[in-house]
Amino acid sequence: MRKNFGPAYTMPVAAWITGFFVIPLAVIFVYSFLKKGIYGGVVWQFSLDAYTALANRGLIVVAGKTLFQSATATILTLLLALPASYFIARSRYKNVFLFLVIIPFWTNFLIRIYAWIAILGTNGFLNGFLMSMGLIPEPFQFLYNQYAVIVVMVYTYLPFAILPLYATIEKFDFSLVEAAQDLGASKTQSMLRVLLPNIRPGIITAVLFTFIPAFGQYAVPQLVGGRDSFMLGNVIARELTVSRNLPLSSSISVVLTAITMIGVVLFVNLQVSAARNTPRTREPA
Amino acid sequence: MAHDTRRTSLFAFVVTMVFFYAPLLVLVLFSFNESKAMTWSGFSLRWYGDLLFHSRDLWHAVGNSAIIALSSASVSTLLGTLAAIGMYWYNFRLKNYVQVSSFLPLIIPEIIIGVSLLIMFGLTGMRLGLLTIFIAHTTFCLPYALLIVTSRLDEFDYSIVEAAYDLGATEAQTLLRVIVPVSLPGIIAAFLVSITLSLEDFVITFFVAGPGSSTLPLHVYSMIRFGVSPVINALSVVLIAGSVLLAFSTRGLFKYLIRN
């Protein structure tokens, strides 16, 4: 019998992930059940204060906003990404077009947000253009509202949705659509009832890649959002760094993590059942 | 193929491309603008001059980013590869724990990772700086490195390891002559992905960085907060050009990685 070196190979990762991921998560979990200290720390005394504080009306509104903004961004992203990736997959120049999707995908995240500030800001390109045309007398505030947050999130996540959708549409056997049409289905019917169900795994991946990071978003609302569009991520940061309410910051973190994990599990289950029910992709040659 | 479907999809594609590139083109155009304003007043390269010669803090941040990216990508690739090999080669009790706990960082919101590390660094009295950024980056790169090398090894027939043993190879020989060469494309990919993730990261770094340890994304963030600046326009163009060049130059590399 050979010696089992498995634990030795794996120990460094196990130690690292435990020390810098599992324990920090455990710490915020414990902190969420403690009392807030007067000067910003925690008092080591069991309390549900941080959870009862979640029922605060302001926080519920923020949670609703977070859900609304991330869901709207996801839907808009899909509405653009589905036909666009269909076009790329059906095109003769798919390599060129994919390349065009990958460039914004690789451009720095903050630069992509900044591009919108440069366009929509009060001193931005759009205001300058509209004023030089004499269409508006003074700069209009396009930024710092929920629409700006949604537009920038769509911009940020669109490549993440197009790439998995492209990958599934590319594998789809289009003779099935032709067959449906030969059997009397209309063009719309053949798209909605043959193509769409068959590319469900791709759609679910696209939703997962868009909705989950959008739901936990911090930077976009921080930079282009206003008071009406702050999300849970921003409240966590505010409670931690401004109000110094560690237990509350921790309890919101726990809830955000729980919702995200439930979301991922639901999507992955959908994914598995979709993959099981859609064997109709082209056999590899 | 149906004409109206083609027209609708062409329309969506054109909208997507305009949506992608119009903002980037505006940045490119105004990086050559003479005045500070976002209205055109004449061609000039002065903002590129400013970026090169009058942005010491920015270049300091670039240096920090490079140090962090190289060190955290190296450590996470090394540790991730070791763990992937160990879990491919052997079965043991720790395996399940590592699989689950190293998958979770992939799905947990970035802000939670940043906040929990910040709280823990506070608790242990660690001074925030390059070291804490390095720790954070290695933590979020490790799961990717592990995943990439594991998926490379999964495609690979285990009987070749057994064959190496049957032919008298020792553990070390099997590791260095069989397993490492086989996983090399995965190791390279893991390193490149880790570097990219590290250079890109803003949210987690934002929480664990201390005074004087700004990385490029943090520096860009602090500049953006003061609104439109022509120097950021110039920097954006440099970074966009960088991603175009990277996309071109890595095409060959990706073909190599996919082929192997």
C-alpha cells in the first residue's frame, strides 16, 4: 500500500481557505448575534438586536430596491443578449464578433463605469452636446438615480450573458427549427417553442452570471447611484465604515449571503433539470 | 432561415455593439481633447503627457498592482495546483471540506469577502496594507486556480499514473514527469486568470487596503469620485488598448490551451 500524500498536497489550500475565508465568515456570523459597542466595537453578549433591526422600514425599502434593480438589469441584459448572441452564433464572422464582445469584457470594470460618468455626468459629453445644440439651457442630471445604476449594470454584465448564450446557441442543431417549420410551425412558434427550450441551460447560466453579482453590487450604486438607488452592499459598507455598527453590518451580510446561496442553489437545480431535459444538441462529429 | 428573425437579431446585435463601443469611443476621442471640458476644442496630447510625467501616485498604484498580481497569482496557482493534484490522486477525509469551502468564494458576493476579511484583520490587529491585499487576492484567486487545474486533470486518464507506477516510477517522478506536464496548460491558464482577477479587483481591495497601498483600480476610483478628468480619459485609452492587444496576443495562447 502506498502512502497517502493527499492531505499533504491539500493542506496548504485547506489552511488558507479556513484562515482567510471560513473563519472570517464565521466571525461575521458570530458578530451578527452580539451587541453593538458604544465606540464602534462589539460587546460580547448574545443579542438579536442586529436581526430585529433588519425589520426597519428603510432597510426593507433598500432590499426591495436591490431586488428591483438587479432583476430589471438582468431582464434587460437577457433581452439584448439573447438575440445578439443568436446573431453572432449564426453569423459567418462569429470569431470577429466574439472578439468584439471580449474587448469590453476585458476592459477594466471601473473604466467601464467611468465611461458612463464621462457621458452622462453634469460636465459630461451628452450635456455638452445638448447644450451646444441649444436643446437644454443648463446641464441635466442624468446620473445618481436608479436608471443610471440599471444602465451601467446592464453594460457591465452584458458580455457575461452573451458568452454562455453564444456557447449554447452555437451547439444547437438548427435543422430542428427547419423541421418545426416544415411541420407547419410559424417562424415565431419555431423560435419560442423549439429554440428557446433547447437553449435553457445557457439562459440559466446567463441569468446566474448577471443576477447574482448584480444583487451583491457595491461599486456601481456607489459611483452612479443616488439616495434612491443604494443597494444592500452599500448599506453593509455604510454600517461598517460610517456608523461603525458591526453587528448590523454583519447581520445584513449574513442575510445577503443566505439569499445569494439560495439563489445559486435554485439556479443550479434548474440548470441540472434543464440539462437533463435538453439532449437535442448536435452530436460531436 | 426566417428573415424577420435575422433582422431582429441583427438589430439587437447592432444595438449591443453601439452600446458597448459608443462610451469607449467617447473616451478615446476626448482623451485627445485640448481642454478639460467634454466639448471638443482641438487636438492635443497633453493629457497623455500628464499621465506619463505628472501622475506619480498613479504609477505608484500601478507598481502596487503589479506586485500584488504577480505574488498572489503565483501563490494561488502553486497552492491551487498542489491541492488539485492531491485531490485527483488520492481520496481522503479532508477532500469534501476543501471542495465545498473552496467553491463557496466563487458564489459569495465580493463585498462579503471584503467586509469579513476587514473585520477579521481588525480583530487580529493586522495593519492594512500590501500584505492584507495580497492575502485577500490570494484568497479569491485560489478557488479559480483550483477549479481550472482540477478540470484539466479531470479530462485526463488516471491509468497513465498507474502505468507510471507499474513501470517503477517513484511518487516524485510520477509527479514531475507525468502529472505536472499533463496539467501544464491548466497551470498556465490558472496563473493568467489569477493575474487578471487580481488586476481587475476593486471591491475586495477597497476594504482591505490601507493608506499608501493603493492599487490601480483604487486609484482610478479615487479619481473618478472627483468627476470627469481628462487624465482618466487618457488612462482609459491605454487600458482599452491594453485589452485589445491582450485579446490579440492571447488568441494564439488560447488556441494552444484548448488544443492541449
